[in-house]
Amino acid sequence: MSWGVYVHIPFCRRKCWYCDFVSAPGTRGQMTAYVKALQREIKIEGRRLRERGVTPPRTVYLGGGTPTALPVNLLLSVIESLREDILALTAEGEEREFTVEVNPGTVDASYLAQLKKAGVNRLSLGVQSFDDGILQNIGRIHCGEEAAEAVTLAQKLGFPEVSLDLMYALPGQSLDVLQKDVARALSLAPTHLSVYGLQVEEGTPLFQQVADGKIILPSEDEAEAMYDYLTNFLPSQGYSRYEISNFALPGHESRHNMGYWQDASYIGFGAAAHSYWQGERYQNTADVGAYIAAIPQDEPIREPEEVMTREIAMAEFCFLALRTAQGLDKERFRHKFGVSLAEVYGEVINGNKNKGLLVENENFCRLTPLGMKYGNMVFADFC
Amino acid sequence: MQKKNIRNFSIIAHIDHGKSTLADRLIEYTGTLSQREMAEQVLDNMDLERERGITIKAQTVRLDYRGKDGELYQLNLIDTPGHVDFNYEVSRSLAACEGARLVVDAAQGVEAQTLANVYLALEHDLEIVPVINKIDLPSAEPERVKHEIEEAIGLDTEGAVLASAKTGIGIEEILDAIVHKIPPPQGEAAAPLQALIFDSYFDSYKGVIAHIRVMEGQVKKGMKLKLMATGKIFEVTDVGCFKPQPMDLGELHTGEVGFVAGALKDVRDVRVGDTITEADRPAKEPLPGYRGVTPMVYCGIYPVDSVDYDNLKDALEKLQLNDAALVFEPETSVALGFGYRCGFLGLLHMDVIQERLEREYHLKLITTAPSVIYHVHKTNGEMVAVDNPAALPPATEIDFMEEPYVKATVIVPKDYVGAVMEISQEKRGEFKNMDYLDVNRVLITYHIPLNEIIFDYFDRLKSATRGYASLDYELEGYRESKLVKVDILLNGEAVDALSTIVHKDRATSRGRQLAAKLKEIIPQQMFEIPIQAAIGSKIIARENVRAHRKDVLAKCYGGDITRKRKLLEKQKEGKKRMKAVGKVEVPQEAFMAILKID
């Protein structure tokens, strides 16, 4: 079985103004306590997995928050725990994807070198934009130049996979500015790009600023022009759009993230981490303090998200797979649910085909480029 | 049984005043069923009847009761439908009785339907015995209600029984009053048979079973009988009474109530109100009061998925087996494809049929807004009855049109008289009369177009009177009216199933309201959808459904899945029943939008 490990580091230097994730600045003491709890959770889970004869995970992903907001020795001790308690199961020499999310404002050459040495082979850098004014507008702690330097550094140190996160529809960003951002990003020759449109979530400082009229966002039409530019230009430069918001050079897709869309299992460690195991979804308590307090007492921190019904399982299987360029694998659906895709969703598929949102062949059903634009409309039909 | 020991009676009451519960107690008290056999409200057979607390089909039961005088009495209870839609059916049931128990809720008092049914009973010279029910309620005011019955109906309440069907108080008194106050049936045993049909149902083994009251003569197994209205002749295979399960007796005598069956296949041959007589020795005349089936409202019923067309037909045919009042014929709509135009006795009847089609036959349906029957007088002198707005001839061919009016009776507490009058005027009502039933309650009569009644009149009355208004209506006749057809165009194309006929003076505002309502109902799609209302070629209103917002590039990783799916489910809500009309997906509600504008 191919499965993944996710570790959540709920700390950052300063919260970005658009961020609604479980993340906040932490003191050294909080970080130490958190890592200690994390190591214990990993150890206990590792023992359980070993007892059940589970084969080791194929991908590891350390995300946040900002994993690199931790002092390097703390982050290394998390990696060490994973190695001992989870990855030790590994058969020697097997290739594994090991990603760490990096905020360019938090790392130097020594930090990255130690990650490399610890076995990390993929870095995902939160660049967002190279325009310093825009970076300020959204509360990032780094400037464009620092981001570019971090990328170059990672490449020099020999990380085989370097991915950049970019954002569009940011306050102050015109199509022109976005084009410059993209040109700069491509000049750095990353293997992978994730591109997200800014979403203003309620409860974030940005939401308030927009509500107060202090910040003006690009219009819907401008945002669409940016979308069109990105989804046309990046593939023309060799970065194929293998999922709605992800682009990669051939063979450099994120295997960990592909797992989310292709129904692979994963176990999440740390506060607010989600797991998907044996067809059920779980979430760890999102309260960092409660997590730190509960773990040493062996109190349960992992709660089922909901009762998974067959209908829910089918809906999720479909809408996640449809996010990918490959699309929904009919044989896998059949194999998993014992019924053909057409039998369950024939009407839905035909309706969306007629609207030009879906196409299908014998083996796959996938979104058209128009369908990707109206993905939520199509997905809703499968729910 | 000797005629002098037979009593035929029905129970009349407003919805929820406890008619069915009282019937249950009588069955229980007389030992007709043991307690073990009693399901709550045994006489309401259909799930729907039990859920809605209404009686749709008449039911009868024979109770054997040993009176205080030591004599054995045969009491035939005929449970009647309690809704205005089934007025004719009620009248036939009442015609089969000599008396009626009038059940009035001790807290609620007299309601419009109570009155309507009492008047019906009085027309049939029935002996009416009042029962004040639910006296166990803390809010019961039996004296006030008695007073109201005297004032409103002019009925002596001296012998009124105070009862609680729920707790069993007063049940024996009710049975005694039936024996003593209601006269025994008349009729000659030797006369040619005259039996009144007051209901019928279809049994898959025995064919159509008619509920009858023997007025003259008698029925025996093997007799050759004739249905006077339809001319059908059949031989009696089963004859008996309901206890409440059918019990074969071999014969029914003068004055008795029961059933008769005999290889009759089609319920439409066995019409409520028809007279059964002997084939070889027919009665000179049928019993009075027979009327054919006359639907009051029509609507189109279409399968959401066209492959269900034949299933819909089968389902309608099966429902018709038990419901001769349901009529239907094939209809096609440009927008909705193949379906059926169905006629109903009224809105409740329509609701019940729709619900049964969906529930019992698992059909996904689109129903168009109900229409009354218009009389369209054409310039060439021809008159056509139009029950579908889409079928209205072009304006140039129409000389004038007539629409059905009803006499509407509303009872409300006096504080709400103003509200009732305001709504009734607005609904083109013509004030007729106002009476104080007592110091507090008022009976108001209006003549109102039926067209306005089916457009939310009762809903509006209810909300304007905090639920106190009760309504009853009966067809008053046809009147000339200035009517026009308002068409709706979606994306520039007229949608026949959304056309509606309205009074000329209201056409523009209705058109605007309808377009605005449709804007609310039709979900955003990939393109902008103009909605226009038009009279002929003149556009009177326009709205736009904006194009659905396109997605932004959004992430969806391990922690986002459940939340994301829930958002998608929310987005999907209410989207279930859509019909593609041209390029536009139209939800089922849209076809009823006209009923929802205010």
C-alpha cells in the first residue's frame, strides 16, 4: 500500500494577513514542548503500525504554518523521530519523496544544508510574488530578492526537487505584475509550481482591511485574465498542469499531493493534522495547547471527522480525482466500489459533458479546460 | 335486522376536531375490534391520511350496539372526507344517512368547513346531534362553543354531548344519542332495488367494490344489477358490510349500509352518486343528486427523466383505479417534453395525487402551476374550455373570456375582519355578506375568482389572521373577465410551461413579480440568463440571472477535503430536480413560482 505522512508545524514568524490556517508565532518554550509531544505521538503511532505490519510510507510532507520557523535542531529532531519510528520500516534504498515547506525569510545556507543532510529531497518555497510592495500588502516577512536567493541556494545545495508557491489576484497586483512574477519564477528554473488565487477568508486581517475599503482587490475580470494567462502560459513553458492549481516539469509532480487526489491513505501528526486511514477521515485537535497537554497523558487527540458513508466516499473519490489532469479512473472506481461509474454518475457525467465541462474515454473521465474553470459546479454534481 | 333497529349516521367536523379519533373510540367501545386490533385511527387507511390527519376516501363501519333498552342495534358509521375539495363526495355520503354527529372542538369552536358540512347535512334533512369534543383540554370552553353552535347554525344544543374522544369521556352517551335521536331508515323491502353509491375502491381480487346504502329493496348474491348512470350490468359476487374489514353477508336489506362487488373492472363505471338497481326490474328513476366528475383545477405532470414517461402513465392508471375523480390525458410541452395534463377536484386532491405518485411510485416529477378552466369565446362564435395557459388561442381570435368564480366563506375572529377584506378585495373578490356568529367571531362571504383562490389566497388569509381563518368555497359560476396570458422567456425563448393567465389589470405587476421570483429560483449558470415577462410581443418585465462566478485556482490537500465536500454539498442543495429547458437548467420550483409571489 502506498501511503503518506504529513506533519503539521503550527508556528510561524508572523501570521500573513490572508492566512486562516492553524498557525501562530510561538516562543522557544512552546516550540520545544510541541516538538516533544509530536515525537511522542510519532513514536506511539509507529509502534502501532509496526505491530500491524504496515509497510513504510512512500512520501513525507512537513507543512504548516512554517516548519522552518522552528530552530533547525528542533526540526531535525522531528525528522529524526520520523526516521526512527516510522521510516525505519523502510526497505533499504527505496526512493521516497520527503518535502519540507520553507518560508524564504526563515532559512540560511546552513539550515537548508542540514535539511539536505537529514534526507529531505524536496523543498516547497512560499514565494507568492517577487514584488516587494505586494508582499508587504499581504503581510509576508520576506522580500522578493530573499525568495530568489533561497531558491538558488536550494538548487546549489543539490535539492533535486524545488517547488515555488505563487499567488495571484493579490492586492495591488495587475496582470502585468503577475507576468513579471511568473517570468522571474521561471528564470529560477524550479521543477514545480503551485499557483493559488488569493481567497479572502473571514476572520483574517485581510478580510477586515477589504471590508474597511483599505485594500482594493483585482476585479473578477482581472482575476480571470490572470487565471487565463497562468493556465495557458505555464504549460507553454513546459510546466504541465497536472492538477487544477499545480504545474510541473514532466516527472516532477508532487507524489505526496497526488496521493490526496488519488485516494491514497495518509496519517497526519501534530495539532490540526488530518488523517485518512482505512477509508475514514480523522482530525487531530486544532488547539496547540490542548495537543501539547493531551499527548503526554495519552489522551485521545484524534477524532473522526464524520461517519463516512458509501455516498460520501464515492463523492470524494470522484471530485478529488477530477482535480487531476489524468481525471477519474473508471476501473479504480469500479474496483473500489464494486459498481461502474456510469451506473452511479451516468446522468451527472452526461449533463456535464453536454455543457462542455467533462470529457470521457473508455478509461477516464476528466475536466475540460472550461470544466477546470467551473470545477466546483461539476464537483457539486458528484456530491 | 329490522329497520327500526338500524341507524345510519356520519360524523362531520373540521380538520383536527377529532373526527377520526371519535370514530376509533366508537369502534373500540362497541367491541367491533379488540384493542389489540386497533391501530390508531383505523379508518384512515392511507399513510398520507394518517400523516395529514385528513380523510380522503370515505370509510364505513358497522357497529353492533346493545342499547340501554336491551335491544341490539346496527349502527352504520360513514366516515366522510373532511375537505372542501371533496364536497360532492361528502354530499353523497350524507345522502346515505339519516343523521349526523356534528363534532366541534371545545377550544376552537365552529369553523368554516364545519358550517359547510352542516349546511350540506341540513339540505339532506339529517338529524344533527352536536358533540363538543376535547373537553379534557385546559382551554376547553364548552359553554361558549355551545352558544356558537346555536348562533351560527341555529342548532339546539340542549342534548349536546360533552366528550373527549381521546380519553373516552362521553362515548356511551354518544351511542345512546345516536339510537334515540337519529330516526331509523325508511324504504320498502319489496320495491325494486335502489342503492346509492357513495364511494368505491379497487380490489385486485374482487374488482371494483362499491360502498352502498340500500334505499329501497334488497341486494342478494347472484342478483343481476345495473348501474343507472353508466348502464353497466353485473352479477353480484360479494355483498356484505365493513367491520371495518369486509365481511361477506350474502345480502343487504332495506336501510342497510355495506358493499357490493361483481366483476367490475373499471372504477370509472362505478360512480359516486350513481344508483344501483335490478337489471330485470329496474327502479323507475335513479336517486337524486348524481353528478359526473368535474375537475376544478388542472396541472401538467412531467417526469424529470423522460424514460419515466411510461412509469408515470402506469402510476396514474393505478391511482385512477381507486379515484374516479382523477382525470388525465397526454400532453406535450416544448419545455418539458411528454407528460400528462391532470384534472383534480381541488388543490388538496392535486397535492395528494402528486405526493402519492412520488412516494408510492418513486417518480421524480415536475409539476406545472395549477390552472382553472377558462371559457374562451372565440370571434367565430365557438367556445373552447382551456385548462392550460399554453393552449390559449391567439388574442386576435378571442372575443371574450369567462373564468370560474366561487362563493368563499371565511370565519375569523372579529379583529381580523379588516385583514380578510383587504386580501379578498386584492384578490378581485366581491363582498357579499358579513354575519356575527357571536360577539367575537365573524362569517364573511365573498365571490372570488377561483384563479385567485388557487394563487395563495388561503395561505395569505392564514398568515394575516395568525392561522385563525377557516375557509370553505363552492363553485358559483362563470363570469366574463378581462384576462390575458403572460408568457415567460428564458434566454430569449418562451417557456410554455411558465405561461400563466391573469387579469389584465394585474398582468404587469404579476409579470414583474414572476420574473423577480424566477430570478431568485433559477441558479446561476455558466452564462447570464435574461428572464423576460411578455404579453403577446410586448415585454413587460426583465431580470437577469448573473453568470456563475468562475473558480479561482484553489488548493485542496489532505486537510481541506471534508470542509470542501461540505461546501460542495451546500452548493448542490436545491439543485436536485432540474429540467434542461433549452440551454437553461430550471429547478422544479420555478414552475410553481407563480404561486409563491406576494
